[in-house]
Amino acid sequence: MIDWEQELNAPQKEAVFHTEGPLLVLAGAGSGKTRVIAYRIAYLLHSKTSKPGQVLAVTFTNKAAREMRGRVGGLLGSGMKEMWVGTFHATCTRILRMEAGKIGFTRDFVIMDSDDQERVLKEAARQLEQSDAVAKAGAACGRISEMKSHMVSPGEFRANYARGRLDEQFASLYSKYQELLHTYNAFDFDDLLLGVVRLFRENPEVLERFQRRFRFLLVDEFQDINPPQYEIVKLLAREHQNLCVVGDDYQAIFSWRGADVRYLLDHFEEDFPRAKVVRLEQNYRSGPIILNAANEVIASLSRGKEKRLWSDQPNINPPLCRYQAADETDEARFVGREVERLVSSEGRAFREFAVLYRMNSQSRLFEEVFLSRGIPYRVVGGVRFYERREVKDALALLRISVNPADSISLRRVLGWLGGIGSTTLERADELGLPLWEALQQLAKNGLLKGKGRDSLTKLDEIIRSFHGPWKDLSPAEQLQRLLEGSGYYALLEKEGTLEAQGRVDNLQELLNLAAQYQAEDADASASDFLAYISLYTDLDRAEAQEDVVTLMTVHSAKGLEFSVVFLTGMEEGIFPHWRCTSKSELDEERRLCYVGITRAKHRIYFTWARRRMTFGGVNQTQRSCFLDELPDEMFQDAEGTAGSLSLKAGQGIRHKAWGLGTLLSWEGSGEEAILTVHFATVGKKRLILKYAPISLED
């Protein structure tokens, strides 16, 4: 039996027991929104206000849908089979399976994933004889998705947005792509939503049937809704008006995916003027000081639905800690040391820790420090640094420059360089020569023409430059020339998407790594650097254990919680990001910081570096404006920097790649000190302390 009075606080009960008319639940972080949704559904069914088949609950992730279904099932024990609970896309797929014939598709339609979409786009480009579009398939996919998220059809794009030849070509490609999807009886993910919008608009009798079916609608994470999703919700709720939406504008961080927080801030109450508003502000996750920090950061938001989180839980001291690192390497080492200290002194499990960062490219140093210290970890919301596509592409380019006989790397490079297809590769294989030699033989015999010949010529030129004019350059400079000369940077620049910019950031991080390696060993060659990378690539292949530290972007952390959180890279240009140029963009960065802070249950660390390597050089940094908004009395400052190390001759020095060595002498002091160390594996090396990946042995 459910004890409604004991199991819900006052605002939660207000939301659960409101059964007639629209309802807006403003649910602050950690305030029990999933509990409210589950109990509201349970109350609707328990009180006989609704039958199970009359309830539709939608959310944004399969995980959230499973959790919602499980909670309601645990409360009621039955009635779940008839109730619709799922993501927007799953719900729309279910509707279209029933009604696809009304819009010209059959019920056995297929759903295209991102790889399928690219293949369809390439076919569309081929039919239109748009060769450039083939190379830009990824960018075209992103642009088409953006148009669909704003409900802009090919015809509307051509009529209202096309401004020149390239836009006209895109309009034709978009139109042909849609034509092929229909021919293939297929929907992409965006069209699952648009297909239902079209179904309801063109078939009033179908809309009326679903309106009668679903007397009660519940929408979770309403701050993340986009135009097609809102249109579906609005159409379904138009008849009965029993629409409950739950969201938090303070956690609206996905505008780049098409989400529009204005539906929560403005449109819902405009379209449903009788809506009741309930605020959930009691937090059940974090201590009061952590919540005060979150409240302080979000207080400067230019516009929002006011909420102030509070908690009656005790603080665990010190809940807020800040650390100014000498540089990004020192920052990563500090995090590693603190994880080890808290595991040892407080008996914490590794799974209790999360390291959050603004950009995926920041993960690399944390991964390397954790590997060198034996700290188990996993990367969430992205692949590990050395497994990322652009990093593999760049390293493959460097490998074939060092050794053109590396056919595996050559095939990878040819895959993105273009012009040499499977038929040519099969013909090259028949010659029984290394691939590089076979392709040159085909070209010599006039069997490689057009773009394929041009691609081979380009590769030949840059490999010759690598062994000629670029021979004496550092590995970082050589890699930079290769990426420029091969056109890889140009491909990403032409793509022009946020994803492409993220790939550029990751390549920059790889160049930073090469520059740091050069600083550690002035005589290092490209071959040495590749061998150094291989060590970590091999270690990365180990399976992650269950008890692991989690590394992820702040975006990926939304909806999760951890006992201890490290919010890293708190510097101007990183968090908030340098691409943040308007008030609305700064607002979204501020909301993202709020999300990061409210992931922490017991402790949160804010870390930043005095200087950081960016664009191949070391630059002074400025602490994030978000940190400047927090009073000093909230914090305990952490101790220890790279420059505070106590050195003595004969000291044991452990290098993450070369193993244990002995300190012979040093020059200078602090983090700028240059150490001379003898390693059994590689002999005598001179290391700059602020760059070297080392730790002192007791």
C-alpha cells in the first residue's frame, strides 16, 4: 500500500494529486522528479482517474524510460502492459507502425542510423552528380538534421533560406535524400518525429483517435524539447488538456542539438494558460554548501524560472575544494593523487569519483596519469583519446610517412582522402606487392586516373617532404605539416559542425602531446613518438573494471550523481568555452556549470591551471568567471603543485613510459627545473619538470 503522505513532501504531493488540467513541474536538480512522475502515474491509476492504456509518458533516454516503467511497476505491481512509456522516438515509431500507410510508407519501414544516412546521401549526391557532397556527407547529415529539428522542409529551405549556389545545391541534395528515403521505405531518426507531425496534421481522424486514447500525457526533461516534439505533445493534449511537463530550465544545456528552452520558459504557459505551476526545490542529493555554490553560479542567469535549491542533509567537510595547478599536467596529477588519497584515507570506492571536463580532448592527460598510477577508469560519452577517429587518422598519416609499407595505415588514410575505391584496391592486391608499391605501379601503367591519381600524387608529395624538407623538424611540427598538406584540416573546416570542431580540438591535443614529448627528449624522432604512443594504445585496450573512476564531459554527466566530483579546466576559454560570444551562449555555459556542480553528493573539487598548452604553445590562463562568483569562504584550498617537489640526488624518479630511474642532478628551481635522470631502459635523459610525466619514489 502506498503511503502518499509519508513518501512525498508537500510540493511533490501537490504535483501528484493535480489530476485535471495542464501542470508545469519545475524540478530542481536532485529534487525527486522521477519519483513525482512515477507517483503521479500510480495515483492516476490507483484513484481510477485513468486506465493504464490512457496514459502516455515520454522522456529522452531509454535508461530514463526503463527507470520510469520500473518505478511505476514497483508501486502498482500490474497494469504496465497497456501503458505507453518510452522515448519520443520509440513512441513515434510505435505510432508509425500502426499508421504509416496514411503518409505513403508501409508498416515494415526501416530506420536509418547515421552510417546508413551517409550512404543514402552519397547515393543522392551521385545521382545529382554532386561530387563535392560525397566528401561532405557527414556535414550534410548534420545540416539536414538541423533543418528537420526546426521543421524546415527542402522546399521551405530553398524558398526561405537559400542564399547562393551552395545553398541551392544543398536544397537539391536534401530533396533527393528525402526522395530516396521514401523509395527505400525508410525513416531517419528526425523523420520519425516529423512523420508523426505530418500524420496528425494530414489525418484529423487519426489525431482524434490518439487524443481519445491518451487522456493523460506526461513529458520528462521538458527543457530539452525541440519543435517537432513540442508540436506532437501540443496536438495530442489539445483535446483533454491533461498535460504534465516536468523540467528545469537551469539544466537546459542542449541547444546545439535543437532543444529550445523557450518552450518551458514561455510557450507552454502561453499555449496552456490554465497551467498550474509547482516548484520542487528540496534537494535529496547534495550537502547545503554544494547547493549554495550551485545557487550562486546560476543567480547571474539573465532569465529563468526562479528556484533555489536547499537541503536538510549535513555537510561533509570540506565539501568544496579548489586547486590552482601550475599547468594541465599538474592538474591531472593532482586529481590522481586526490583519488588515491581519498580511497586510502576514507575507504572510498573508485566508482564514487567522476572527473568532469568541458571538452573531450581534455581527457587525454587524465587517462595517462590514471594509467601510470594504476587507477582504473572508463571514458563515458566518447571513446578513449587514442581510439578517436581523428586521432587514429592522424597517427595513420604519420605512420605511413615514417613507413609507406604500412598497408593497414595506408588503407585508413585512403579511406578519408578519397578517390581510390574498393575496385582499385582489389586490383592492387592482385599484384602481390605492398599496397603503396602496387598503387604506384597502377599509376605508372595508366590504370589509376582522376581523383585516385591525384590522391596518390598528394600522398607521394607529402611523404617526400617528410623525408626531405621536413626531416629535421620536431614530431609535432612534422605532424602539423602532414595534417595541413594532406587536406585533413581542410576537410574538418569545410564540414563546419560542432563535431568537426571537437575533432580539431582533439588533434590539437595530440599536437600538444607531441610538443610535450619533444620537451622531455630533445632528440626524439617521429618513430620514437609513435613508439611512445603505442604503449598507451596497448594499455587502453584493457577491459574497464566495474569499480572505476568515470571520466566524462559535463554534458554527458547530466542525470548522474557521484560522491566526489572534480570539475576541471575552470578557465576562461575552456569553461566557459571560447566559442561563447553572446549572452545566451554564456547563459548556457552557466547552466552547464550548474549541472556539473549538482552532480556532487559529498565533495566537489574545482581545478584550473595557471598556464595551459594550446595551439602548440604554452599560454597564461585566467580563472573562470564562474569561480570568481563564489565567495572565498566557501572553499578550502588544496595544497601542492609541481613546483613544490622536494628533490635530492639519488632520488627515485618514475617515468610513465621509461619506468624507474635515478635523479643525478638538476638545474633551476620550482616547476621550471631541468632534471638529469638515468633510466635503466633508455639511459640518461634531461627532463623539464613542468612537462615530464614523472612521480617521485619514496
